Amino acid sequence: MTGPVDTARGAVVPLGPNEVALAGGVLGHWQRRTRATTIPHGIRMLERDGALDNVRRLVGRSDAPFRGMVFQDSDIGKTLEAVAWELGRRDDPELRRFYDETVALLEEAQEDDGYLDSAFQRADRVQERWSDLTAGHELYVAGHLIQAAIAARRAIGDDRLLGVALRLADLIVTRFGAADSGAVDGHPEIEYALVELFRLTGRQEYLDLARAFIDRRGHGWLGSAHFGSGYLQDDVPVRDTTVLRGHAVRAIYLAAGATDVAIETGDAELLAVMRAQWADLLSRRSYITGGAGSRHRDESFGDAYELPPDRAYAETCAGIALLHWAWRMLLATGEAGFGDAFETALYNVVAAGVSDDGEHFFYSNPLQLRADHIAGQEEATARRRDWYACACCPPNLMRTFASIESYLAVARDGGVGIVNYAPARISLDTPAGRAALEIETAYPADGAVRIRVTAGAGGPLALRFPGWAAGAELRVDGAAREVAPVDGWLVVEEGLRAGTVVELTLPMSAEVVAAHPRADAIRGTVAVRRGPVVYCLEQTDNAGDVEAMSVDPTAAPEPTGDATELGPLLRATGTVRSGDADAPLYAPYAVRGAGAPAALRLRPYATWGNGAPGAMRVWIPTS
Amino acid sequence: MTGPVDTARGAVVPLGPNEVALAGGVLGHWQRRTRATTIPHGIRMLERDGALDNVRRLVGRSDAPFRGMVFQDSDIGKTLEAVAWELGRRDDPELRRFYDETVALLEEAQEDDGYLDSAFQRADRVQERWSDLTAGHELYVAGHLIQAAIAARRAIGDDRLLGVALRLADLIVTRFGAADSGAVDGHPEIEYALVELFRLTGRQEYLDLARAFIDRRGHGWLGSAHFGSGYLQDDVPVRDTTVLRGHAVRAIYLAAGATDVAIETGDAELLAVMRAQWADLLSRRSYITGGAGSRHRDESFGDAYELPPDRAYAETCAGIALLHWAWRMLLATGEAGFGDAFETALYNVVAAGVSDDGEHFFYSNPLQLRADHIAGQEEATARRRDWYACACCPPNLMRTFASIESYLAVARDGGVGIVNYAPARISLDTPAGRAALEIETAYPADGAVRIRVTAGAGGPLALRFPGWAAGAELRVDGAAREVAPVDGWLVVEEGLRAGTVVELTLPMSAEVVAAHPRADAIRGTVAVRRGPVVYCLEQTDNAGDVEAMSVDPTAAPEPTGDATELGPLLRATGTVRSGDADAPLYAPYAVRGAGAPAALRLRPYATWGNGAPGAMRVWIPTS
């Protein structure tokens, strides 16, 4: 049983859920919550909002009108993928029934030629099939179905959904595979679905079409649509730009797909382009939370350093897309540094997407919310919503947490590399034979990671060294080792020997962080980060008006006695202004008074919005 | 001949173009440029983009397909209004031919029942008349036609267009005047057009319907549409909110209409509400340039203090709307302070809307543009465009400059009040008989204003005292007077006596301005203002990288030898950073080095974008 990405052509090889099992911890908690709460809730929402009825009516089992977005079927695909991973871990009669009934429904609804998309199969459709790749999302929907089918094959060995997916994929190859076709989809996603289908089946035509979808892009084939061809990443060929632009989810899905193509085709030139795009993203266009997408208008990236905290779009799906891309870059290059961005996104923007109760979701993830915030659509206020008209994010969270153990570790250099630290058991075949490890840690709440090798005859054990972790300590069987990362790894040669105990202690003191001087929207502010966890100042934790608070950037925040699963609440020192309400909007420059001393209580950003609604901010003015 | 607003029911009475004539200066220049260049250009654009053909095809004189926005007719209305004001000032065969032909065309195209809107009259229309007030803009289009007809009646005494407008207005009264109707238009504008038609005709039903449109609003009659009912100001009744919200142009047009209703009905309660909305706008939600509308997504106001300079929408039309509202508030209250906002908008956001050559326009007016800016639609980059698919702004500029002398002065308290300083001749009847004044000034480039009374037998001469003008000096016949403003006026009692010379000297030293501490997006920056003119740092004037510059906020900028019609270029002292490209996006907080000393050259914001394209910013980081 392999995971969502199964390739041996990168520099390192991912371990799947057959090789890694979570043993509690925050990731284990999120995975259990997903199974127990989020997935059942999501299935209810698929019923409530008509996604399942949209398919049932095709086979005469519903007379409800078509409801929802043109890409409503993709919610089913993503939910099926999550259910498949969960069934692979452990059977469950309710989940099994949903899976069986839904697969049977899709089998029945699929056309003889393989076509399947309820928005275009309905008798009262407004557009013909394949007539509007710019906005129709048919290949996007197909991509999610393919990924679900791959999960079902890998997790539970079921071939029925795969049969549906293969018939659809073959139709797509027939329809769009011709060398002279310029077709691409307005919403990338099919690209990496096809690469994975190639990985599963070995059928070259899927890889060829994925590569074609990458290389055709950038010539304006999709037209300019509402927001221009840049919005659709169709203005400049993928290989000709170093800048992600347009709709952020589209852009990062495309980048992940291009990276997958580079891995499977050994295309070093394409990989170099993706590396440059990655560097631009991380150094100029991403939020400290791992969020991406600075503009609400077209859900897009903006200029370099355009990173408004209040108007951050930072869609949950863009955070998930970043996980996908970071993971593929790590596989392609073998460099552990890509795991830093993975964990930043995971523990901040992605984790923020879902509530403590598992049944409420953020779509956009701003880094600041004012108490009097005037919210648009797809924008929760200080509370998450139970679902969205455009419901892409909730089922995307489901499939992410349901398969999260597949992103913990890789096989590398004859041994194993630990990318994300979580309590887990790992067992894998190495050139030196079977190896097994047990990882104990309360990371990221605590920085101590203890790895005990329970089986093994040698081979290197490598640990990702986070870029923020200066001062980390490494011990092997109690003896200190030099901390000297290579390609982001701390390597314990021959560490995979039964009985070896490796202890990594990551420094988890809170750090005050400032942004680049061109990051205009957050000038004069700082954020607080503890390990990979970004903190925020939320009104519910503070008696004073958090919108009038400033923080002393030279004093490191200290833990309070209160804790969350991501770490303690922190106490920072600062000041609180008075008289804001009467101050003029613009006035002659004068050095302002400092305000009254104040203690600021900070909490992990991902946990905000679960208490009393109120103002929140990640970037806090300096006093 | 009276101007666009003709009421004697406010606290003061506007003077029209029959009473005020510009005599050069920057306003005179803009008015002449409008006549010579912008209007002829606009007429060519009405031809090029199909606005005129849309009407011609109704009467069989064009077989071109309908083109443009559903509200394309409004471009004709606004252009006709501008042409009417210009013809009133001086005849011109080209303008006269356009006026005559277009009015004849509209007369011919109008239905027997008075209906006129080419988007809904066309045989291939997609919607029935009055079926979609939310998005159809029929009453908005009607409002602009009515205003054009009023201008034509007042400026050139022509009743043909007024006949068209009255037939249309009467149809609207019949259709929507019933007491039990809840109808309002998705885009306010009809409200103040109907009030003005009442002022012209004395017919009560127009005022009644205008008042009804104000009072019906806020009950969700329009539905939620794409951006919600707040976008349409239909979520909360006008009288129940102190906050402008939603689409900024809609919101301010509505506020101007409500203020007009308050004036004509003597509704003190409604006026108090408008005063509260005004105070919120000016103290929390407007740009230093007089721009309004902080969000691109729905062209809307945002939260209090949400004022991003780079993503400022600040549509040119919203700036013009602010002129309309400020003027009506000044008329209603008699308080000169509303003139401060008028001149701020006029000399900054409105003036920026048009290029030096008069043929290129900004739609949105950001206060910052990065060199690598990724622009959306309706967003010029560093260059204005020759027209827009949604062409509301250019003809709005035309009618504004064509009637700008109507906003210079008012009759008040038996005398005259000068609101906006410009070289002009004023003559009016006062209780003490005919009075005449000559104003000499190079304002705002220079702060000296010299008013010579050439005829008159007494009565007060009042001068608006700008809020920024601490240190101003006032002399009457050479003798210094105390500067003690009352309701924003410096009053020279009995000043309207032939031979009197009043000299006002406004301090025109550059001032460094800071924003409210909650204005997050401009924290740690200052702007430079000289009188009413806001300055900006533009790349074309500077050798160093303006995106790496900071300014010393404690040193007042000094004039350079170079000048614009709005004032000299200024020189500020500051620093310029190096190494931006290599700096990390996020890093542990540290006090940064100051950078190398640099001289910054600043120019009036309204004049930017006429030289070599490059970065620009109003708010400059402090060093």
C-alpha cells in the first residue's frame, strides 16, 4: 500500500501508509478527527447541497434539479479519496457503504464512451461537453476522480473506481492527446492526476498527456476569460517564467503537476524552472503561515512583497496545494529544506482551515481580522462555516489528513529520512534488510524527538533539520553529535541498526520575526513563531483591546501555563494605546506616546476562531 | 444660468456659471483642455465602442450589433452633459452638431411611453425592461440623461433633451412611484437626478420618488446578487447606518442623493445621519488623496482603517462622487469645512484621473505602484488608458471639469463665500445690490489669494479657511485681520464694498503627514502634502530605486526649481537601502541599518504617470 505519490524516479522515495503509521500526536488527532467527524459531516453536506443527487438524477434515482457549482462532482471525488485512505487504515461499515454506493452510482452514471461529469451530462445542461475548458472544469473534476480511484486501488485494492477512472482517462487521451491539440484545462489538476495514473499503471500515454498539458500552456489557448489569461496561467509558457501568478490554487496545482512531469521524464530543465518558481514564491509571494494568494478579486498572487494580512486570501486549498508541491520538490531533489515549507503550511494555514470540532471550515485564511470586519463571500468572519457554496476546501482537508502519514518519511540513500516529526512507527525494506523505527515526540508542542530503531542492520537515518532550528542538539545512543546539515538533513550513518536511539532536540523558544522591508502591508510589525508554529494575538485571550496593542520586538515571548496541542499560549510584553477613536485619520507627523504597558497573550494561529469571536492579528505593531 | 446644483433651501446658495467665470489658473486649464481635447476624444470613443450605434440601430440607422456594457447609454448622457456646459460657455459648431444630432437621435429612439435605454430596447435584448433593477442599471442610465437634460436647459436653454428626460421621468414615476412599491435601483444615481429635476420643474412627484428611493433602500429588495446586498447598500436602511459600505461609487452617489433629499425636504434627521456617515468616511475610510474604495474585489469600502495604498481601488468616479456629496453637505450646512474634502479630492484623486494630454485616463487610482506590478482589468499600470470597456470615468471627468466653476463660490448671509480658490470673476445680486469680484491667485501652486471687489455696496465676504492652513494671514485693504474661522469661514464683514481688496495668504510649506495608528497598510510611513496637494515619489524623477527609499519624517521637504501647475517638485532627505533582492522574506527581528543618504524628489500625485513608466508611492517608509 503506497500513498498519494508513488515514485522511485526522484532523488528520494516516499513511504506510504503501509510503511508509516501515526501513533497519536497532533497529526494523529487530526486524522482521527477527520475520520470520526469531518468525513461524516462532509458526506451529509454532499447530500444536503445536492452533489450526490446531481449524479443520481442521471440514472433516474433523483428528480432534484442540478445544484451547485459546475465542478460540484469534484467534492465527491475528494471525499471518496479521503474515505478510501480511511478504509485502507481500518474498515468501517458506514464509510464502506458510502464508498460502495457512490462507486456503484458513478459506474452506472458513466457514459459508454467513458464520459462522466454530472454538470455536463444532465439533460438540461447549459453547455456541451468539452465546449468550455476555460471555465467548465471537466478535466479538473476528472483529475479528482482519478486521484480517488488511485487511492482506492492502493488503500483497499478496489478496482471498480479505477475502472471508471481509466475509462474516463482513456476518453481524455483520445479527445485531447493528439499532437496538434492545444487544449488545456482552465483549472489545472488533471496534470498530476495523470502522472500518478501513469505511476500506477505504467501506461505512457497518461504521462505524455500530462506533459503535453504542461507544455501547451501559456499560449492563450484558453482565451482571456473574466480575469485575463494570466489568471489561468495561460499567458506565459510554464518553462518561460519564474513567477507564479494568477489564481493561486490553479498556479500551485500546475506547479505540482509540472514537478511530477519533471520527475517522471527526468526533465532537468523543467525541474530547474520549478526550482526558480519555488524560490520566487518563498522569497517574495508567500505568507508566514504558508498561505498563498494575496488578492481577493481574482484569488490570485500579486506583486512581489504584496502580502496584506487583512486581505490575505490564502485559500485553504492553496495551502494544501503547497503541501503537494513541496513534497514533490523534496522527492525530486532529495533536499529536506522543502519540508520546511511543508510543515509551515501544515501547522498554520492548512490546520487553520478546520475548527476544533472538525465540522467548520475557513476558505480564506487572513492573518488579521478586525472586530468590525466587513466580510465578502468565501470569507468567514471570526467563525468558520459548516460548508461553502464553492466547497473545494473541506473535502480537500479530509483527503489531506486521511493520508498525512504518507508525508512523514522517505527512503533515501539506502536508509530512511524523517521529514515531519510525529509519533509514529515506520517499517520498510532497505538494502540492508527490514528496518523498523519508533518515533516518540510531542512535536511541535515540544522539540524533543526520540527515535528508537527496533529492527535493522544498518543504513543511514536522516533527519530533516528545520531552517529555524539553530541550536538544535543531536544525540545518538546518548552521545552528542555535531549538527551539520547536508541538503537539509542531519545524517546518522548506519543509524538504522536495531537498538540505536537517536534523539533530536529542536529549540522551541519563541522567536520574534520581521518581514522584508518591501513587504509594505506589514511594515512596522513583527510576528511570533515557535518552531514551525506561527502565533497570533486574538481578542478572546486578551482583556485589553488587541487592535490597540503593540509589542516589544526585543523581548522574547514566554510560555504561559495554558497550552494547545500545537504549543503553549505565549505571553509577550508590549503596550496598549488609548484614544484611537478620536485620533484623526491623517495628521502632521509626530512621535507618538508609547501607550500603557500591557501583557499580550498569543496563541497558535491555527487554533484561532474557536473561542469568542473577535479581532485577530498575526503581525503586531512594534512599540 | 445656474449650475448642476440649484437650490435655495440649503444654508448657503450655490453660484452658477452665469455668476462665476474662471480666468485661467489650473482649473481654467483643465476646463479648456476638457473642451479642446477630452470631449472630442470622448465623442470619438463613443463612436469607436458602439455607444452611439447602439441607439442608432433602434431607429434603423445602424446594423452594428449591440456593444458594451448594459449601462453603455450612460456614457452618452454624461458626454451630453459636458457638451451642454461647454456650449453654454461658448458655442462651437462641432460640439453643437454632436449635441443636436444626439438629441435628435434620442428623441427618435424614445418609445411612445417615454422608455429609453438601448440595452433593453434592442430586439435581441436578453432581459425585459425593468426586470432586473439589481444589475440592469436602467434608472442609473435615466439619471444621467436627466442630469444632461437639466444642464442643457440651464446652459443653453434647450428644451428638446429635457422633453426626452421628462417623458422618461414621468414613466419612471408611473412605474415606481406607487406608495407600496419597494423598487430601488442597484446603482444609485437616479435619486439626485430626480431631486434636481424637481428643482428645475418644481414638480413634487420627482422629489417624492427620490425620497422614496432613499427610504425604500435597506430592506433587501434587490436580492443579494453577486456580492451581497451590502454591496448594493440594500442591507441596512440609509437612516440606520453611520457607515458607508459596499460599492464605493454607488454608496457615495446614494449619500449625495440622500443629502439632496434632506435639503429639499428640510429633513434634519436625515441630514444628521448623512453628517455621521460623512464623519465616518473622513475619519476612517478615505484615502489622503480623497479616494474612496479600498477593495478591488467588489470595488467597495472595507473595514475602518483598511486603506491599502497598493490595492487602493479609489475609482475616479468615487472621487467625483465625493465632490458631489461634499458640495451638497456644504450647501446643506453652510459649513466651509466640507470644502476641504472637496479640494482634496479635486486636486488629487480626480485630477489624477486624466493625463496631461487629456486623452488618457485612470479608472483606479492606487497610492502605490510597484515596478513589477501585475495589473488586473480597470487598472492601468503606470500609464493611463485611452478608454475603458466600462467607460464611466472619462465622461464623468468631462462633465466635472466642464462645470467646475459652479463649485467655486456660494451666496451666504447676504454676501458671498469663496469655497475654492482660483483666478475668477464673480458677479451676483446681493441684498445690497449687484456685487462683483475679481480673484487673482496661482493657487494651489501659490498660497496668495487676492480678491478685489469691483462692485458692491456691502455685505460679508467669506473665505473658506482650509483645515491645514494654520499660520494663514488675512489682510483687508492692507491691514492685517485676525484669522478666526467660524464654521470654516473667515468672514470680512461688509467686505463686498467696491474697492475693497482682501488678501489671504495660505501657508504653502510642505508638511509631513502620518496616518492613524490603526491604518495598518501604511504603518511606518509618511506622506507629504503641500496645501491641498498630496505628493508622491515617482521613479521617473529619481535616479535611485524609489522602492528602496525611506524619508526622514522630521525634515520638511523643500521646493526644487522644477514646477508643475499644482506646485513645485519637492526635495526630501532620506536614505536608500541596498541588498533588497537577497534579503529573506521573513527573518528574526533585528534593527536594520539605515541605508545610504539619498535625496528624494517628489511630485504632485495628480501629475504622476505622465513620464517614463515606473514605480510610484505616496506613503514613504520613514528612515
